[in-house]
Amino acid sequence: MALTLPADPASGRVTALRNTLAAAADRPSLLAAATVLLVCVPTGEKDVTAAVHITAADLASLALVALTAVNLLRGRLPALDRTTCVLFGGIVAAAAVATVGSIDPATSVTGFVRLTQVFVLVPASVLCSLRDRTDQRLVLGSFVLAALIEGAVGAHQYLTRTGASYTGQPIRAIGTFGALDVMAMSTVVSYGLLAALALALGERGPGGDPRLRRAMFGAAAFLAFPLAVSFSRGSWIATGVAASVLLLRADARLFVRGTVLGLAAAVVLVGGLGLGASGVTARISSIGSVSAAPDQSVSDRYDLWATAGRIWQDHPVHGAGPKAFPQLRDSHAPLRLSSGSDTTDPTMGFQREPLLSPHNMYFLVLSEQGLIGVTAYATLFLALLLGCLRNRRGFGLAALALLTWVLVDFLYADIGGTTTVLTSVVFGLACAATRAATREVTP
């Protein structure tokens, strides 16, 4: 009688790991999608002043970079085109010059590495991983799934009053990120809403999947609620602008219908059902007073922008160096600038978050990398925006909407926090859309 030996659990795990690695090698976009989804993993970070924050999403993005490098060396992927290399090279060169001329080169080295990761290595790896429509849908679908996860958590926080403090009440939706990264959930939800809307629009017409179209429209409609109760004015503005650009590019008549339906839904949800009525209404009304009677957070932003401008005046060509803004802030800031912003949530309690950046990406680059840096970033952003505008396909529309969101958000925010790696993926999507548009017009 033959005896059947039990399978070795360790051997099974090794086999599963090998299969996973093989699948990732054959379709690197799986790692790009994993990078997006792993943003939802709570970090428990309590020290925002630490020089380096490494998250699960960062590790996944570095794995994607490593895999892309191996595939390029083995000839399994085509080399980047000359234009892309020039654009990325400009970013690296500007950061390198700023680091060499920094007021604190040792500190700026970590900033140089972070800038290279966010604006060059990860976008280039995402670009290489997007080889067909399946890859595109996989990455865009990961944005939608991450947004649904965070949106569900955020909606529950608002409805059960377990979110971050807003006007003295624990009702602000923050998802899995905590009050120290209060903008993160609204960022993830905004990306997912735009990706869902673009995917739905891409399924219109002959050959489209009606079930996918309805599912994506439904996802976008659901995500509007957690976005509203995030009480993030910046995310509202960026999402409104990006959605308008998306709909106008897809169909001007659809833009009109979408605007009417959106306003009607807002009236029903806020006015009729009272969901978030007081907070949302007050937050919307405060947008119109940012110049005449700004609240403390807006006033601090204005002061931080002025501080960045003064730092740039002292270091006009190559800036003060990456990560130099916190060191020079107090010596250049007006006396009325707050020492930090108050945050409260049920997990971490009350904390004071220091203001370590100008909360404007363009001013951050100007102060830390000077005119050389501003030129390099402006060239990259403009090239990607024009490339996305030339791409009329569904994937191109998604890349255009997400890139528009980032560029608008950069007017009052900058890189930093858990969702920074998502910005890298967006730039990679924009690079892929630009590449596709270039191939279409090349004779």
C-alpha cells in the first residue's frame, strides 16, 4: 500500500513565489498596479519631520524599477525614445546641479534621490510596462479599486463620526491615512473617480462593453460622496477642472449633460438628503473668500509662497538645494506664519503638524532648484500635456484627466506623503499617452 506524503508547505510557497515573479516579469504592469493598491496600506507614520519615509507602495515602485532595468538590459523591452530621455535627463541634471550647489549637500542628496524616483525612474518604468490595452486597463483599474477602498472607509468615517476633526467634529473622511496625511484620501478618490469616468467614456460606441461602462459610471458616482466629505477644497477644484477637460475633450455635449446631472445630484444629496450639508456648503463658500478674507490655512499658504520667493531671490540660478526649504523657512518667513497646523483623529489624537514645504510644487522647485529646475519641470509638464491632448483614445483621455489634476493640484500642494508615488504613476501614464500620440502622427 503506497503512502501519500503531505506536501511541503515551504515548497508550495516557493512555487507560488516563482509563479508570481514569472507573471510580473511577463507583465510588469502588475507591479505598477500593485504600487497603486499598496498606497492603501496604513503606515502608522507619526514623525512627519523624518528625512526618509519608505512605504509598501515605495517598495513596489522600486521593484518595478528594478524589473524594468533587468528587462532593458536583457533586451526584452525597447529603449526609451530620444525625446523622453531628454525630458527625464533635464530633471536629473537640474536636481544634480541644485544638490551640488546646495546649502547642505548631505541633506540634499536624499532629496535628489527622491526627485529622481518620483519624476524619472518610476514614470519611465511605468511607461515601459504599458505595452498593450490590457496593461492600460490594469493600471487604470487599480486606481479605481484603490479609490473604492479608500472611499468606502472614508464614507464610513463620516457616517459614524470616526474621522479626523473638522470644525470640532470627527467627520472628515481620511481613509486609511490618518490626520497627518489629511489630503491623501481625497487624492486617491479623485484619481479613481477620473479613471472610472475615463474608462466609462472609452466604452462608448461600437465595440464597447456596456457592463463595464455602467460599472465605471456607477463607481464615479459613488466616489463623489467620499470626495465631498473629505472637505478638501484643493481636491474639489482639481477634480472639477480635470473632469471638465476630460468631458470637453471627449464630447462637448456630454460635458453640458454631465454638468447638469452633477448639479442636480449635489442638490439632492446635500440639499435634499442633507449629506454633509453644513460642512460642504461652508467649505464651498470659503473658496470664494480666499483673496478677500482667507482663513488661517489659506493665509499660511500665501506666507509660505512668499517665503519660497524670498529664498529663490537669494539663490536664483540653481536654488538652495533639495530639502533646503525647511532649513531656510524661519529666516525668510513673515512673523505671522503659523508654526504648524492642528490635526486630530481617533487613532493618533491631537498633534501639531509643522509646515515644512511651501504647499506649491512650482514654488518648491523655484526655491530649491532655481531657474534651471523650473525650466526643466516646465518643459516636462508642457510636453506631457501637449502629448495627452493629441491622444484622443480612451487611455489618452484618462492620462489627460489625471495629468490635469496633478498640474492643478501643484498650484496649492507639492510632493510629499504616502500618495506621492501615485504622482509618479500618473506621469508614467502621461508619458505612455504621449508616446502613443507621437506614433500616430509619425509618417
